[in-house]
Amino acid sequence: MKTESNRIEYKQELTDGLEKEVIAFLNYREGGIIYIGIDKNGNTLGLEDSDAVQLKIKDRIKNNIQPSCMGLFDVVSEEKDGKNIIKIIVASGSEKPYYLTKFGMTKKGCFIRLGSASEPMPERMIDDLYSKRTRNSLSKIVSNRQDLTFEQLKIYYNTQGFELNDEFLKNLELYTPDGKFNYVAYLLADNNAVSMKVAKYAGTDKTDLIENVELGYCSVIKATNSILEKLNIENKTFVRVTGNAERLQKQMINKTALREALINAVVHNNYTSEVPPVVEIYSDRLTITSYGGLTQGLNTEDFFAGRSMPRNRELMRVYKDLRFVEQLGSGIHRILKVYDESIFNISDNFIEISFPFEQGYLSQVTPQVTPQVTPQVTPQVLGLLEVMEGELNRKELQGRLNLSDRENFRKNYLQPALDNGIIEMTIPEKPKSSKQKYRLTKLGMSFK
């Protein structure tokens, strides 16, 4: 285990000083990680009831720190040396200085990370950070429409098992201080004027446009899902079966990297200029462009190191709730596991990621391998195969695929997999049973 540093803090147990450590990392340009259940020497002590401790941590961070830092931290359980510990990932915030609510923006309430310690912040630094604080965050911009509805958003939350109450919209911070819907609410609403486009060109430039699909004007969550489904179709999978019945497959673009790039573009886009992300497909590459450049205070080194400073923390919080995002800062690491930094083009106003298509895959085969495309194994069925594990019902499968449209799931995922004998019903004699589940067949297992 690494020793304590400017970005790592160990705590033997949950103490009264937790908020101080979180604030210090929020105010620090690199953020940091706090481990609960490990002593100062890096020895794993573990926690008896990590679930209960997790809930306490989330509640304390939510209620005892200002400005709101929802969407800027993750609290996850991990196992180390056979014992349960808790890892708190804290991103650098854009509304510095953060402070303890009960002490306000004073030396007693503000902290900064110095070496491996969290120290009171000097008054001069407090004033300097406050003067540079982000003023145009989406939560403070009043929506030009106040007749907003959120049925799509509620469906997504219900699908993930959340129980919604009358405070749902307030808890997501969709109101300005004077009680009006803010721009975050506008982006998440059932209807808005935000267009999310996927453009397709015949060649390597924009001369010959052959398709221009509008997938916006709805909740940005639904638009994101629609774009992901569109990209799953465009990201063709080539399948070969060898003479030994070995199945080889490869996609034009790594699926995980493509998904992470899109989510990053949507969540970190600068919507204050009303320029949404754009996806463009050429004959040799696919590009995803977001507006806004790097968040103020983040440089390219920090960016490629995966250090997170969410531009739109309210959106980040929603995307984490709905499992589009796993952990803060993890997206860039997933992309760089497959591609190098050269696919990124970062300017003052834009971040573009350009994925080159796999070339020559079908021609680079040994004599005993026969190229063969298997039309019935569509990208949607392959996606279903990836999430199949044990016996799962329809709702569970849709949740794992992040699909909200039941008919789309049935028509393009479930039924083709059933028709081709890749999955089967657990109660075939009662196809519409409320207890119906699905599992892989022997053929499905061989494909997987």
C-alpha cells in the first residue's frame, strides 16, 4: 500500500475530522483519495459494518460542506487483505473555496492539502480562490422555460431501483436559490432545444454528408442512450470461425473506450454557450467533440492522469446515479488502456477524440482461418451476451444495458437472441410469466 501523500489519506476509523480532509481535497487542484479502515502506517484494520459507515459518510459530506459537492465525490467499498475498507474519491471542485457549513468561509472552516496533511487555509488564499470561483455554473443559470416535466428521468431512476419522493427534483439540485428551474433541469427535462447530432460522411472529410441524425430535444440522459445505441450499430463487429470452430471477433472501435468518450463529452461539455457535443463518422474514423476545452485549473498532464474536476457536477451526479459513470476519473484511464494520447486534440475551446477504424482485419488471417460475418449475431445481441450472467429477468437485463425503451430491448436484443437459440427462457411454457428469467444456452455460452 502506498504511504500517505498529498493525494492519499488513511484513517483507522470514521472520525470527526472527515469533513476537514474532504474539504482539503476539494480545494486542492489534484483532488485526492481517503481510505477508511487503514492506519497511518498502511496496515489494513478493516471495518465491521462498512455499509453503515458508507451511509454516514455520504450524509455528512452532503450536509456539512458548502458549496454543495454532490457529484464531486465517490464512496465505494473495497476488500483488502480479506477485510472491508472504504475508499472516498474526491475531485477538485470548481467553486473553491469549500468550507465547513458551521464555520463558514473562514480559517476555521476552509482547509487545503499541504504535503500529507490538511491545514487551515490562510485568509489571503480564501479571498483569492473566492475571487476566481466559477460564477456561471449550470445550477445558477435560470432555465428559459419553467414548464418542465421529468418523466423520462424518473423512469431511468426507477429502473435503477431508486424510490422517488416529492423531494426528488430538489435533491438533484434542479432549482436556483430563488426556487426556479435551473439549466441543469432544462438539460434533464423531457423537452428542450438541445440538439444532439450524429453526422455520417461518405469520405474522410465533410464534403459528402450521407446521414444527419438528430437525437436531442429530450432529456440529455435519453439522448445519450440513443446515441450509444446508434454507435453500437455503427461500430460493426467482424466475426470469423476457424476450422476448429474457434470464434474470433473484433470491432472497428473498442466498445468500452467509445462509450467512455461519449459519456465524458456529454458530462463535461460547456452548455453555457449552448453548443452541445457532436459525433461525426467518416470513412476512416469516428470523432466525438465537446465544447469548452479543459476545465479551468486542469492542465493536460492532470487530464491524462485521470484527475477529475467535473465542469458540471450536477450532471456528473445524475450519470453516476444511473451507472453511466463508475468512478470519478476512471473514463480517461479506460480509453488510454486501448489507445494512446494522440487520439486527443485539445484546444482552448474544444476537446476532440478521434478513433481510427481498425484496418485490414479481414485480410490479416492465416490460411486456416476463413473470414465469415455472422449476420444474426448483431451488435445488440453481442451487447446482451456481454451482460448475461446466471438467470436475469427483463428489467435486470435492461438495467445492465442502460436501455429505457422496453420495445426496443424486446425487438432488437431479446427476441433475436431467443430466435437464434443464444438465450432461453427459464419458464418456456409461460412466456409472459411475471417470474420469467433468461439464461445462456450451450450455444450462447460458446459464443460468449
